[in-house]
Amino acid sequence: MRISWERTGGFAGISKHKTLDTNSLTAESSQQLLTLIEAVDFFNLPSHITTESIYPDSFEYILTVEDEGKQHSVIIAETALTGNLRTLIELLNQVN
């Protein structure tokens, strides 16, 4: 599975981008990511997830997952991050 992750916005407007291949990660990190992708039903998420509460200088996340010939991208407002989706973003931020 290949995961591209980008964070934009924030106070300084600095963008952060990372692309990961689960085959090149530790077995633990790879399994955690695969479990979270499945838990959030990633390939069935809408292409844009937001809430009515938009704050200046908040982040926006763009996730693209490619797996077995499927590809899906989702734009997520920081204010819309909850539960396993928040955990997924946090893990992606930590994994190298």
C-alpha cells in the first residue's frame, strides 16, 4: 500500500509532504496503518471532509491511498478529525 500525506495551512502556511510504502516500514507501523485505513473505511470516505467550524490558521490534510489498483484521495479539515481518522493522521505524522 502506498500512502501520500500532505499537511497545508497553519499559522506559517508551511506545507509538509510525505509518501510511504507500507512494505518499507517496520511490521508494526505497517500493520497499524493498514488497520487504521480499514477502520476508517478509507476507500468509501467522501473526497472532502469538513465541519461548520472552520478556524483561521488551521491545517488541512490531503491523503491519497493506493492499494491493489485502487486509488482514493480525501481532503480533511483539521476540525473534522475525530476518532480513528485523527489517530491515522497522528501516526502518519510520526512514521518515517
